[in-house]
Amino acid sequence: MKEKKVVCFGGGSAMPKKILESLVKYPVKITTITSMVDNGGSTGQLREDFGVLPAGDIRRHILALSEAPQWKKDLWNFRFGREIFEGGHEGHSFANVFFAGLEKSFGDYEKVLKFVHEFMEVNGYAMPATIKNTQVNAELENGEIIKGESEIDVPKKHNPNLAIKKVFLSPEVESYKPSLEAIESADLIIIGPGDLYSSIIPCFLSQGMSEAFQKSKAKKVFICNTMTKLGETNNFSVLDFSDEVEKYIKSELDFVIFNTLIPSNDIIENFKNKHLEIIELVKINDDLNSKKFIGGDLLEKDGGVVHDSKKLVKLIISLV
């Protein structure tokens, strides 16, 4: 039987932790695709100082797919230096500096990817959406333009109660060809979970990406977030999330998976106190098409209001 090809989209830590952690245990060939627009923290400083591509998201994908010995994984996450970056991280991660050093040495990002995959003994492929230098911007409902992933992610200079009308890359750039080929040949595409406008949708904005989705015969599955986020998805429902993803991939999703379990108020409030950017549970629309929209108890038993990786992947595999 031919090994199934699965392509997973998302940046940040949500998708690697909530999808890849369990998916790697199944007999499938995994390719991950992340946006290349991170401009905050250690990644942002290295990008600004050396003109390198951001490694903040792809390094997490590399680690999630790595079969390297533990010392390499520990080294990958090791941080050094005393500078405090936004979000509370102290110093640069080894992985960020390693990527930056290799890119400056090789002058060829494809060589960097090949070397890193070999060094971290990656089972599968971690790919960028593009290898061209670009930033993600957002246009708000009042016409104001927000520049940079970090400002979209954590609003500091604009009113977070204003809805995002659209996001776009500046400058426009072409997609990384091997990523397009992976989409077109996939059997299954998993999108999310993760921050909608600062993590997921930027993956789809480079030229050729939506066309690859249209050519792909893969089943397309979107994992809806459990809660809304200030400045990105205020008041969003399951259908709002789904509609936005379909707008940018210019294709219809086959399945939208969402959580139906409502935790106690104490659990919700405790979670919100730890994550100040979180607002409320995602609203579940009435009369969703049950063939496309699949709800269930998808939360960790003692993990706040976050997805359980095993439950999530088991449900995805059962659907496809």
C-alpha cells in the first residue's frame, strides 16, 4: 500500500504540538509548511541585523519531525545571552542563530534546509511557504494598515477592537516551488490550529499557493481554534474561521473540526488569566452542515482550553 502524503500548515507552536506530536506515530509521509513572516523576538532581531529569513516557526517544525538524539534536541532549544525579548524569552535560541549563520555562510537557503534536515535527522520535510524576504501586513476595518507579524499577533500600536479586513504580503513574493509540489501531490492537507492572521493565513499569501490548493485532490481539513484572540478573531464563530481560510486558499474545505466541550467557568477564567490575549470560546453556529463540520470533545483533560493531540489526530485519521 502506498504511503499517504500529509501536508500540515501552521506556524507558532500550536500545530507542531497539537498535530505533529501524534501524527508522527502514524505510517504517513509528513511535509509541514510554515509562513516566513515572523519579525518578533530573537528571530526579528537576527532578521533585522543580518537580513536573513526568519527561523522562528520552521525551527519548531524541524524539532517536531526530528528523530535526532536528545542532546541535539536540547541544543536546538538552548538559549544564550541576556537580552530580554518580547514575550519574556531571554537570549537567542541556538536554532535561530544556527539558521542565520548557515544562511550567511551558504548564501543559499535550499542548502540551509538540506543541512538542517540532515543535522536534526528529520523524518519528513519542513518547508517554507517562500524563501523570499517579505512581511505580512493587515488592513483594518477603518482602512488603517498594520505592518508586521508581531503587531498583528500582539497589538501594541493599534486598537485591537478593530476587525481585520484583509492580510497581504509586502512585497509580493513567489512561493517555494517544492512546497507547491507537496500540496499538489498530497493525499491529505491539515490546516491549523494556530493564530489565524499571524500564523495560518500568511502561509497562503505567496504567489501560486492558492492555485496549488485548487490543483490538489487532497482532502482538506481545518482545525478550528478553541478560543478567540484579541486583535485577530474577536467574536469569531466556527463558520467565520472556516470562511476566512477558504477565502485565502480559494478552495473549499472538506472538513472543519471544532471543539464542542464547554469547560467550567473556573477553567476558562484560569486559562484567560494565563493567556491575556484570549477572549472567549469560539461560537458554534446553528445548523452547520454535519457532513463538513465535525464537532466533538477535543480538549485535554487537565490542560485548560487546549486541544488534545491524540483526540485530534485520531478524529482526522478516522475522517479520511
